Amino acid sequence: MSSVAILLCTFNGARFLSAQLSSLAHQSFTNWRLFVSDDGSTDDTLAIVEQHKDRLGTAPVDRRDGPRQGFVRNFLSLACDPSIACDYFAYCDQDDVWQPDKLSRAVSWLDTRPPHIPAMYCSRTMLSSGRPTKKPGRIASWNWKEAPPGTL
């Protein structure tokens, strides 16, 4: 079974985090591990992460201090960490709420792609009103060797 590292970067996200962590706990795909990198929160963000560790079931939670250089460097600190071993990364904003089948849909599709060709799965974004904000999409396999000059 494929494995997923959920990369969650936080900074003063206490007002959103409980809903996000609860949606992770309810994923139908269960072979995932959560990596939380906090960029120096001064609210209850870290306490909420600790409270939710038990609710996340058997999925391990790895919490670490972020680089404190903004969200891009925070995500890169996780994505470039060679100790995070998995088949796929799932990037997670602190104010997201995931549908229960988000990971299972992504992994099902990604598992059909040739492993030597980079691939990305994108899902639909919905407002809290339940309205979709963009069409669902899948960025099909993309051969980086055939990329037009200047696109990488």
C-alpha cells in the first residue's frame, strides 16, 4: 500500500486547526503520517496539535519547529527533508478542511501513473458555503525532459 506524508505548516492558526485536524482523522485512506512544522505561533496552535494527537488514531504525528522565514520556506523545510520517507506528499494548509475521501482519491489516481514520470493530483476547492470555486483537475503525467525551455 502506498504511503502519504501530510505536510502541514502552521502559524497562529488556532482558530482553523481543530476543523482541519478533525478532517484528517476521518480520512478513508489510513496509511499516512502527519508532519507539522510551526513557524513560531503565539496562539494555541501547538496546544491544539497536541490535543488532536490522540484523535488522529494510529497515524503518527511529527511536530517540529519551522524555519520562521514564511510559509514557502516552512513547506520547503518539510518537502526537502530526506528523513520524510513516503510515496506521496499531500500539502495541507492550516485552514483547509478535507473531504473524507481526499487522500484515497488522490492515491488511487497517482498509483496508476508510471513511477518514473512526475505526476500531481489536484482536487476541487470549495468555499465554506459548499460551492466549488474551481473545476476539479488532474495534472496528468508530465515529462520534465520534454518541458519547453524556461518552464522549470
